Amino acid sequence: MYMKTYKIVLSFAVMATLTAASCKKYYESVPVEQVTPDYIWDTQDSVGGLANNYLTTIYTYLPLGFNRITTDFLDAASDDAISSQSGNTDITTMAHGGITVFTNPDNTWANDYAGIRKATIFLNNFHLVPMKNIYERNARLGEARALRAFFYWELVRRWGGVPLLGDDVKGLTDNIELPRRSFESCIDYIVSECDKAKDSLRTDPVDDNNLGRWTRAGAMALKAQVLLFAASPLYNGGNTGDSLNGYASYDPNRWQLAAAAAKDVMNLNIYKLDSPLNQIFIETKSPEIIFMKTQSTGKTVELANGPINFSAGPAAGYTSPTQELVDAFPMSNGKPITDPASGYDENNPYTNRDPRLTATIFCNGAPWLGGVVETFDGGLSRPGGSVVQTRTSYYMRKFLGQYETGSSFQNIVHDWSYYRYAEVLLNYAEAQNEFAGPDASVYSAVESIRQRAGLDPYTLDPGLTADSMRTIIRNERRIELAFEEHRYWDIRRWKIAGSVYNKPLHGMEIIKNAIGTFTYAVQPVFTTSFDNAKMYFYPIPYTEMVSNNKMRQNPGW
Amino acid sequence: MRNLFATMTLLSLSFYQLSAQQPVDTPRTKDTAIYIQPVRHYLSAPTRVDVLYGTQNSENILGSVSSIYTNQLTSTPASLYAYALAGRLPGLYTQQTRGWTSTNNTAVTYSDAIFGQFPTTNTIGSKGPTDNTEINLLLRGQAPVTIVDGVQRDIYTIDPENIESVSVLKDALSSILLGVRSSRGVILVTTKKPVTGPTRLSFTAQTGVQMPLNLPQPLPAYQYDYLYNEALGNQGLSPAYTYNDFEAYRTHSDPYGHPDVDWFNTLLKKSSLISRYSLNISGGGGAARYTVGLGYLNQAGLFRTDNSNYNTQAQIKRYTINTNIDVDVNKYFTTQLQLFARIQDGNQPGGYTDNIISGMYTTPNNAYPVFNPDGSLGGSQAYPRNLYGMVNRSGYVQDYTRDINANLTLKYRFDQFVKGLWFRAQSNLAVYASNITDRSATAPSFKYSLSPAGDTSYSRYGSTLDQSNTFSLTSSAQYWYLQTALGYDREFGKHAIGGKIFYDRYESIFNYDLPATNQNMAATVTYSYAKKYFAEATVNRSGDDRYPPGKQFGWFYAAGLGWDMAKEDFIAHNNSLGWIDKIKWRVTYGRTGNDNVGYFTWRESYTTSGVSVPVYQFGTGRSSVVGAQQNVLANPNISWEKGDKLNAGLDLSLFRNQLQFTAEYYNNKYFDLLQVRGKQSTIIGISYPLENIGINRYTGFEFTTTYQGNYKSLNYFITGNLTLEKTKVLFMDETQRAYPWNKQTGQPVGMTFGYKVDGFIQSQQEAQNSAAIAGYTLQPGDLKYHDMNGDGVINDYDKVPIGQKAPLLYYGITAGFNIKGFDVSALLQGVGNRSYIVPFYAFGGNGTSQAYNYIVGRWTPETAQTATYPRLTPGINASNDPYIFDRLSTQWMQNGNYFRLKNVEIGYTLPTRLAAQMKLYSVRFFANGMNLFTHAAFGRVDPEVNTQVYPIQRVINVGVNVKF
């Protein structure tokens, strides 16, 4: 009896021992592979590996303009294009003036502040990493600073003055109810950050390995764009008088600052106009592009925007450029189509036009994938029925690969350009024209762009007034920079949105006649809407308003 | 003494009869052999009921526990026992969400271990994979912890024949030994345990026919094109289809150019089969007893398949084995060894079942013909994957799940040293792995066109992908469980004293994760006096090592009191009250926990690899550089959610237990619920983490009544349960709300907010005078939203609670009888005070999708008064569309009340004498069915399965059970 009991006690003891043995730690108590801040800011790492990865993350917060608003280009909410989708898309909400405190498809607020936080964390901590290469070390700090300035600029041009955090990084228990700063302070801050970044950034042209990173010229081009905006009618003494949304009074010197900043980029003599126009957006390293979002090669841009129903490249055709944009392209002789001497033929509207038209827009009859783009009623790419198809008889051509004779889409470079030399020239021409009138340098800047475009003659009439030159520069900006997220902002900073919107946009209805000729009829396809009283600035998002007692809403919202 | 023996025999007889299908052991006397015809009882009321980690005399139960037994589980012909729970257990709310299991098709990669990832509502509290993807279970509003034979495992595929009981433990005291996991209640599954007796074999074979219910009714192509043109016209757009198109669709004169394919009829059969076989063997004598259960299930899907090379049908084959061996080493020492293993092989078409089903919902009838004139698959740019091709010409995908569970329990009674002292140890080791073999392919499709000159041409859409052959692990889990308990139970006269100290440790490793370890150290005392007064209390120091160091353990406790009034002299000794058997009052209260911490969310950490890591391309080579991203602020103070749970109950038993009644009231306050704070300005530049913020209250009543009676040889019963469940948000740190009707605080938990609809805009004038969404121009036929704040604009300020505010009500009534070998039972199950959003909209997402016959009721000037649906528009409508722009409204909120004839079973047992002549112990033929009849307040879709998933099914099943 007792023997048995002992056996049992013994077996329990064995079990207990086994249990105890199994309690030996086989695993760490926290996952050692989990990357914590001390891994990122590694005080032993002389090349700054993970810190560099951290910096890379900040770049991913840069917006990618291709079909950025869900499926559409931002400029599909300007007068340059409309969405091909007949239902309501985010971009039609915007074009209809449907932005509210609750709904804003272009609400980059959180994304921009996320980028700002990371850039500041990098600037505050990177000194912990003992980088040996001082040039490289400074360049990285410059990149973070330029990125931060960029994100602030993204905020300021949408909302006006915003809270500036400086070098603060807020934590879980910190009070983050910060007031908005004036437009002026924000511009000053961005400009000074650009200047600071410039000195430590890589010089241009950047080496092949670092292509896509901020360079000195990038920071300078950002500064030039910011100053051009700041000098523009919307902000330069022309706003509601609220210091959050602009300067109190007009100061012509702001145009001079803008011109000087653009001139600084030109004076580097490193960037130049590249041709043909179609090639620069798909080139591995274009001498024209100053700063861009580099992307892995692909074909998504073609697939989203190419004309539909090409079985060699079945594309979605999301973007329908308007007749208004098509009409903005002059004839190849440089004369606008409204000029009786231009030679424009309404029954043959796409011949002898500015070569940029073909490079920017697919019109009926354009070659594509070894075939022809048919946008007449019932044509291949405008077949009727319920599929998404062009609503204007045009598709967007810009940014797409050179597939006029190809048989299928390949993976090619598709970078999103933020600043390119053509814009710098136009920035300069506009600012200089406003400040000093159309002097020779203005002529030269505009004409060089028309020359590259292939206009013959490319020269402008001598003796233009500042007003006529302004009209020409604005039209050049529109057609040269179409779909590059300029038009949408330009009509705002010029304070002309009220007259550009609030009227129908047009498309072409093309009937193919029995004998193979075409009949063209311009049709209204879409009506935009804009409230002058408030829509020049976005409303501060509702969640920000209710989370921050010091937040002030923009006028009218 | 002899009397006593007889009584005991009778008792055990009735116990066996009542407990299960287990046949009555034929009593043998020395003189005569008598046959006793076993009487099949659908309901059981054993004297000992299963509780967490043990059994307890039913009279000692103080908490809220409800159980069902084998017979109630086996009558439901389905692939999971969870199907059988609907309507049977008070407090347990079930909703079927899909009609076919959802296979995990994604390979496990390292990146699955996402640091800082918080659990979602689906994974909350989960320690591993679950095999139940079809039935949503909510126990008093919380997703319960499932415990199978004493170990937490999300196993729902046990053969019902093998299950002794399924219980729900709803109050704090019943679940307190789970400590930090005790808040959500428990579903307790106990498999059959060995019983002393001669070797018995029980074999059941059954086959059922499954038929889909409530398939949608797509519009024929001619109606579709007519209405699409109308939609375009409503937007001022020119029509997309001509009269000739319309005629061609209507007359089917051009099946290739103008196809009209009803995808549901084309791809789905009217019915499919489900077959199940199970063999149970049990037996054993004094020293050793055993049971072995073998189960096989073969469930086929509904696809019409015609590939002669390989099987593309959706299919599940499952093999289960469950063995229990009890060995008494001596009269003090008993051991139990259980082995449970499961093999499940699934198959599905290479187009994936779920993708095909959702494709059938979105593809219009006129999208493309199934075949072109040359026999190739039809397609178009918008529909490059032919649905028929996805079913039949895209290869197949197989999945395998393997599961082994070993359970060893040792119990030693120290009665020879200290009477009533015992020790128990239990250890469980379980492994789980699921794999997938992907042999899918992609078949190209071709668009056929005929030029005016009569030339046919085919353009190819969709890529050709040859059959792949990849094998990957989709899920893996390992569990290790140890439990020890030292207890003492003894009666001193009328005083019964018990106590227990308890320790357990549950370690689970899921895929790549570090093990998660739960530990409980608990002490329990129980006391009862004369089976009249009862008291019980437990304290548990419990923790989870996923919490920050130093904050891993907390105190949890619960206590209960009971009083059986019927045992008091004034009733027990009152002859006129002899019909009262029990009036038991009981109450429990406790502090419980819910550990849903996620994976090391308290550490500030960075994602530097895997699919969610940001990547950027630098250099002329556009070579990718990975980023290092902090996704969310770390919350170093995170703790478990807590609950203060009160339960009060009354049990009545009258007329010699013929009539039984139970009422429960509960009042559970859950607090420190993980929520994101209200003031979450994004200026901080990073998402705020979950913090212990919210407070919700769940209160409810549950009633159960059972009456069992007999008239001559007719035995009959009726039992019903009814649950009322009310929830309220007490606090949720809302941001300041402009208007009182915007507030979620005070509303039921999970209330849907949306616009109130005042009918349709009827005239142009009304359109101009009505409040509209910014940027939208109202037209007649649009929904007229109620402008709550009267500012002339419809926006979030006008959103009001649109869901059901009344307490959720659900019930089940089971009735049945048996007479002369026949037995019949039926379950009626229903839900009241429920509402849900039916999220269908004409022409779907981008305006090219399928439309259904209900849009015929759309608003037109002619049908303005009778319209049931807003005017048609192509694609997304910025005002009416319910879900793209978050425009939920009362238009789409439907009454979710329904009741179903959920389950009916009819059986006939051959007379014992006849069976005996065949050398059989018993033979029973049966037929049963599931979802036989449904009445729903909103009948267009099924009240439970109403999204674009595999449909719910009606099942008619026949079978035979033979016992040797």
C-alpha cells in the first residue's frame, strides 16, 4: 500500500520536475527582432543603415500625382479635364464644389503632418549616428529638412497658414492644441528652411545612385515656387484680409523675390530643356527634371489612362481632357486657333497644331499600339454601352510611354515630376513680367519653351504689353504643364477660379460619315461649381477643428 | 437494501436514457431476460453538469449555465456543430454569415507578425486559427472563449455524435478561472467520456441535400439595358443601348453579340450533397474504459463543374478521430488520456470560390457570352476573367488542415490521508497546421465582334497563366497547456465544504509569433448547508505576458450565493405545496478581464520588412530601398479590458420536475475598453494607439421554460427560451458633438448612424427647396434627407441613429414527442428588434455592375407615389449611394426580424425484439432538415447571409443509426 503511494508520489514528483524543466526559457521575453528606436539611431553604425531607411520612409509620404485623387488626376477638377466615369467619383465631388469639412478627397493634412513628424525626428536624432562621411551626413540632414519644407508647403497652399511645430515632436501625453500661424510666418519658415537645406544638400547634377533625392536645385526650385505663389494675387494683398490666408497688403517686391529665386536655379546652368517632350517623363535621368518622385518601372499609368479597348493594352481611360484644353493649344505656327490668320480648320481640328497637343492628348485618329484611337461615336475607344470611356472624345496622352507603334505595354520609368526646368523658366517669366514688365529675359524664357515645343516660328510678337505677355505666359503654363498639378493651383493663385469654374466644360462629339469623313460638334459635358467666397482655401478638416480648441477655420467655412 | 439497488438501477437507467443517444444497458437478472425498449428523450437533465474544468452537481450551480446534449446537436445536418446552437441556448446569439467555409488562401510570411498590430474585432482574444468562418457567436453580446475538454481551442468541427454536451457559461463566477480572459463568457464543449459497460458499437450514416436559399434575381439583359439607358438619361447623358440592342437582348436573337447569361443558373446547381458517417465504440470494465469515435464528412459545393481532368468542385472532406481511455490505477488514482485528431482536405476551383461567387453578383447578364462561336471563352476588357472559366478551366486549389490534440489528466484522491483531499493535473499538447496547394491557372477570354462587312474578329483579354503548382503553409499553431489543482471536498453532516487552489498555464504559438502565455493562480472556496444555502467565492491572480513588464498580472474575483427556498420547512413540509420541487434564488458578482492586447503594442517599434513596409526607389536603376516605419504610437500603459458582471437567477421546478422555469437577469459593465481617444489631431503626425477608455453596459433577461409530460406511451415536451439584450454606451471619449443627435454616448453599442429619409424628392421645385449634400444638385427621385439642424445643407451634423434602439430579442422553441418508436422534434428560432443595412446599389461601384430586379421599383415621374427605390443613375451617385460616400440612411436600413423553422427531425426506432432478431442492439431511421421555412420581415435577402457570399442553404437529410 505504502509502496504504491510512494510510486504515485514519485510519479507526481517526476511530472513536477518535467514541468519545472519546461519552464526554462526557450524564448526571449520581448521579440529581439523587433526594431526599436535604439536600432534606428544606432550609435555604433558609421554608415547609418537603418537611419537611412528611416529617411527613405519620409520620401514615401511624397504624393504621387498620377491618378492621385482615387482614380483621377487632380487637374480633372480644373477646366483641363473631367473624369471619364459617369458616376460620381472623388474628383467630380471636387469639381462640383463638394469639398466640406467632412469630405475632402484632396485632404493631405494627416499625410503631410506625418511626413513632418518623421522629418523632425530624423533631424533631432540623426546626430546620434556616427556617420563618417560628413558630406553624406549633411546631405541626409538636408534631405529631411527639404522634405519637411515640402510638406509644409503642401499644407500652406491648401489651407493657408497652419500650425508650425518647429523641432518639436509630440508624444502621447503632450498637449497638441496648437494655433495656426500666419501665412507670412509659414512662407518665411518654408523659405528659410529651403535656404538652410540648400547649403547641406548634394550638389547638382546628382550622381546616379542618389537620383531621386533632394538636391540643392530641388530646394531652390521649391523656394522659387513658394515665392511665386506668395507674390500671386490670391495672397499678395488680395485676400480677405485674414493674416492666415495672405499678406495684409500688396508688395511688388514679392514678385522680385520670386523672379530672383527662379533666376538662381537658371543660373546654376545645370538643368536644361529636354526633348522630345514625351520622353522626359519616362527617361531614366532627364536633364530637365529637378526633383521628382522616382518610382519602380511599371505600366500602371498606361493602364489607367490609355484609350480603352486595345486588347494589346487594355486600359481604363480614366481621364477625359476637355475641349477647352484642346483649344488652348495654338497652331504649329504659334498662333492661337482663335486668330483668323492661324489657319485653323474646324472640320479638321487636329492637324497643324502645336506638337504638344499630340504629345499631351489622344485625339480621334491618333496612332496607338499599332492601331488608331477611334473616339467617334461607336468607335473602338468610344463604343457606347456601360463601360467607362471618354466623355469628351479625348484621352490623356502625356506621361504614357512611346507606344504609338508598340504591341504591348512594357515596364518603363514613370516618375512624377514636381519641379522641372520648363516650370522654373515660366516661374521666372511670370514673376519678372509682373515686376519689371516683358523685358528680354522674359521673352527669352518663354520663347525657349515654345522653341523646344517645336513651334515654327517660336518667337513672340515684339513689343507686347505686360498684360498680353501675362496672357501668353498663363496659356503656356497651361499647355506646357498640363496634368502636372499646376492648372488646379494656378487658377486659384491668379484668383480667376470664379470665372474658370461655374460654367460648362465641353467635349467633342464626332460622327463618322459613310464616306469616312468626320463631323465634329462641340457639346457641353460637365458643369463645374465654385464658391468665390470660400473655396480658394480648403476648410480645416472637422476632426482637426474638434480636436483643437485653438484651431481657427478658414473664412466662409 | 434491495430497494435501494432497484432505485439505483432506475436512476442510472433514467440517467442514461436522458443523457444521450447512448442505449440503455439492458438489465439482466438471473432468471429472465427482458427487453426494455429504449425510449428516446430529446432533452436531457443530468444531475451533474459540466462546468469549467470539471463537473458539478446541478443543484450547486450558482451562476448562469445552460447546456444542450448530443441529441440536440446531431439533429442538425451541417458541417459544424456551431450550426446546431442557434435558438437552443438562452443568451447565445448566432448569425450565419456565409454558407461555405472561408479558406485561408494566403501563405504565412514573416511579415504576418506585424509589431504593434492591434487585434481587430475578428481576432480579438484569439490565440490562433479558428475553423468556424460561418457562424458568428455572441454570448451576452461578447465573442465567447471556446473551451474543448478543458482547453481553449477554437474547434467547431467535432463530430456532433462525439459530443456529450455544449454549455454556455455566462456569468462572472462560472468563468473566473479564466482570469484575464474571463469577460467574454465560455462555450464549453465536452466530448463523450467512457462509461462502464459491454462493448458497444454505434454506426450512423446519413446523406443530405443542400439547396441554396434566397439567391438574388438579376435583371434580364433587356431590362438591364433599358434601365441603364434610363439611368443615363436621368443624368442628361445619351443612351448607351439602341432599340436594336434592346430587341436583340429581349429575343435572344444574337446570343454572342448580345448575350443574356444568368450567372447563378449557369454556374450553380440546384442542390449538392452532404454525407456524414460516424462510428462510435465504447466499453470497458472496472479498471479501464474507453471510447473511440470516428467521423467522416463529405460536403460538396454547388458549382456546375465539367472538367474531366480534375475536380474543380468546392468540397470538404473531413476525418476525425476522438479516443478517450480512462484507467484506474488504483482506487485513488485515475488517469484519462484523450487523443483528438482531425484531417480536413478541401478543394475549390482555381478561380477561388469566394471570387467566383462575388463575380456572379457583380457581372451583368450582358457582360459576355459564356462561349464564343468558336468555342473560346467570352470576355471583355472590363471582364477579362470568364466566370465559367474560373470554375472549370482555371485549375484547382486544395487545402489541408491537420490537427492533433493530446490530453492527459491525472487525478489522485488522498482519502487515505485526509478525507476529501484530491489533486488533479492536466496537460494538453496540440498542434495545428493548414496548407494550401495552389494548382490554379488563368484561362484567357476573347471578345467576339462582327464587323458590318461580316468579318468576325476575336480580341484577347486577360492573361494566360499556366497551371501553377505552389505549396505553402497558411497557418500554424502550437499549444501547450498545464493545469494543476489541489482540492478538498467534504461533507460534515449538513455542511458541505469545498476548496481548491488552482494553477494553470496556457502557452500558444501562432505562426511566427513568440509564445503568448496566460497564467492563472486561483483559490476557490465553496460552502453549502443542507443543500439549501450555497456560497462560493474565487480569487484569481491572472496574467498575460503580452502586457508591459510589471503590468502583466491583475486580480480577478467572483462570488455567488444561492438559496433553495423549496428546501425550507415551510414549503418542504407543507403537503399542500408538495408540487414544488425547487425554488432556487442565486446571484453572482465578479470582476473579469479581457486580454486583447495585440502583439507587443506597448513597445515603440518600427516595421523594416515585409509587405507593409514602405519602399522607395532611388538611383537610375530605380532600386528599391526599404523604409523603417513606426505605424502607431506605443501605449506603454495598456491594460486588459475589465468587466463588472452581476447575474441573478431563479430556478423553478414544479410538478415532479415536469415543469421547469429559469429566469436570469444580468447587468454587465465593461470598462477600460480599448478605444482611440476622441481628440486625435493629426498634427501630431502619427496615429494614436488604443487606450483603455470606453465604458459599455450590457443588461438583459433570459427565460427558459420546459415542460415534459406523457400520456400513456406518448412522451412529449416543449421547451422555449427567450433573451432580451440591451446595450448602452456609457462613455467613449467622443469629440465634441455639435448636436445631441450626433452623440454615440447613450446609444446602443455599435449603433449605425445615418440620414433620416423623408421619402423621395417629387418635383423640381422640391429639389430646389430641399437641403442637399454640398456639390450635389438634387433632382426629382433623389432621396430626401432630413435636415436635422436646418442649415440647408446635408452633412454629418444631420446624421442620427438609424439602427434599432429597442433591446435585441431572440428566442427558440423546441417541441417534440415520441410514441411507439417514433420520435419527432422541431426547433423554431427567431430574432426580433434587429435591423441591418442591405448594401446593394444599382449598377454597382463604377456604374457597370449587375443590377437586380428590385430596382424595377425605382422612382420615375410616373411611379412617383409607389416608388421603393431612388431614381436610377449610372455609377456612384454622390447623394443616394449608401456606402461609397458614407451616406447610410434609413432607406437602406431594413427590419432584421425573422423566424425560421430551423430544424426538424423525425425518427423511427425498430422494436427491440426485431432488432435483436437481427443481432442488433437497436436500429433507428431518421430524417432531419435545416432552414426549412423562413419568415423574414424583409424578405428580399436572407436575414442572416445577405452579403455577396456563398448562400445559406436548406438541408434535407436522411440516415440510419445502428447499434451493436
